[in-house]
Amino acid sequence: MKGYVEASKFPVTEIAGRRIPRIVLGQHPYDGTTYTSLDRDLQYLKKWKDLQSMVEMMKPIVQRFGLTTSREVPSDTDLSRWHREALRTTMKELDTEIALVLGSNLPTNVRPDIDGYLYRLSYKLAGEEFLRAWRADPIVRYSFERRKETEAELGRFAEKAAALPVVSPPEWKKVEVDYEKLDGVLNLYRDFNVPIFSSTATFEFLVLSQRFDDLQKIADLIRNRIGSFFLATHYAGVIIPLVEQAGLRVDGYSSPVNEAGIYMFPTKTLAVQAIRGTRRPVIAIKPLGGGRVQPRRAFRYLFHEVGIPVVMVGIGNMREAEETFSAAMDALKVPE
């Protein structure tokens, strides 16, 4: 089987001691998350109805663009299981390895509601500028719509969150991490090449509750098992400085980075400042702002203005793939 580095048509970089192509195929919208509308979410959920429908999308992307690294975030759903098997099937049929940027939710006995505290800390840092950015952000509004919440409910959330104390609740110190469940997730991927584990944003809970020892224990466990540990956050301007100040040993971060500043909090300026201020690499997610930034502008901004080493981007169809990956190749000066 041809290895993922050898088969990649995109330039390969080294981050945290691991070799990885500079473009990674994202998992959205395979899981029905488009960041645009509920109607479009449903269209994609109908499109990927079984294992074979995912293989039929994945294979031409690997063949045409040499895209040999994929995001994988397992969940207890048919879609997640199909995606995992589609990766295996595609590798077998093409005799080509697909490496994974694996992630997972933080398994705990209670799921703390961290959104309000992220809002509170963001408001403390950026005040009304954050409030305006948050209220106008299309992905924030999409998230409320997806939960079938109204404009009034969005306003009530903001009002309630602004009144929270800056310090997280003391009961968060007692929330238990389920290490056995986390180990079970890692075991699902023993037969894959996983150069990078990039957490989901649920890991922010440990930062907000200042449980840095627990976060370090998890980072070390994952690093020893499968590879490097990257901490994910949608609030780069809040979370990255807290982690840096605590002296935590993480290998890097993954966070939204796009020219429009969509889902970059507390503000685009503070998020970029934190990203540029860390000496650790940052993997960009939501590089097209949920389909709202033109790909050629998007990749020029990421690679040439911010200096992002690796970009993760989701694709819904081959038309999107042609436009997006051609733009990425052009920005990286890859001959087609």
C-alpha cells in the first residue's frame, strides 16, 4: 500500500514532529453539519445514506487531488461508523493509505455547559466589540437555528451569560473524566495511522475550570498512545493565552481561521494575535467560514498572511472539491 506521505499531491510539512499534508479533508458535511442552514443539513444527511455513498465521494477526492489525510471524530451514530468504514474501504480499493487527524469529545460523567463562560470571558476581554461580532456571526446564528431557538432566546442567552461570574462554578472541579471511554475511542483506530490527535472544543472545559493537571495528563496519555496532541478551541483569543500562561505541554492548537473572522472569538483581531503569539503550530478549521469566503482569497490569507501550516476543509460534492482544492494548490504553488 502506498503511504499517505508518498501519495499526497499537496506539500507535506512537519508539525510537532509529525509529517502531514498541508490540506486535510474535514469531516463536515459528512455528518450533516453545513454551518449554513437546516435545509442544507438535511440535504446532506439524505445524500450520505450508507457506507457506499461516502466511498463514492471519498475515492475521487483521493484519486484526483491526492488528498491523503482526513479528519475523524467518532460518535455513536451510523454516519460515524459509515465514515470509519468508508476510510478503510477507500484505502483498500485504491491501495493508498489515508492518515487521520483524530479527535473526540471529552468523555465526562456530566457535560458542563461552557458556552456562557466562554461568552463571559470574551466580553471581559473585548466588550461591545465581542458582543457585536458574536451577535452578527453567521455560524452562531446557525447554531441557534439548529437548536430551534429564536432571536429572543439568543438575546436572553447573551444577557444571562454577561451576568455570570468570571470564575467557573466550583462544582466543575468534581466532574469526572471517563478515561476508560477515552481509551476505547483510541482503540477503535488501532489499525489507522494517526499522526495527530486534535481534540474537540469540549476539552475547553478543563481550561476554563483551571484543571490544568488533568488536561496535561490527557495530553500525555494521548501523545504516548498515538501521536501529538492539539487542543481545539473556537475562542483562540481566550483559550490559547490561558494554556500558554499555565505552561501546559500541548503540541499545538486547532481553531477557526478565515479572512472574514467568522467564528473567531472574542474578535478576529484577538484570535489572530493569540495564534501569531504562540510558538506552537495551529491547524486552521472553518477556513472558508462555512462556505462564505471565496477559496482563492481564503487560502492566500491563511498560507501567506497568517502563516498557517495546515488547513482542514470539508467538502460536500466534487464541484466544491474542484474549486476548493484547485485554489489550495494555486496558493501552495502546486502544479495540477
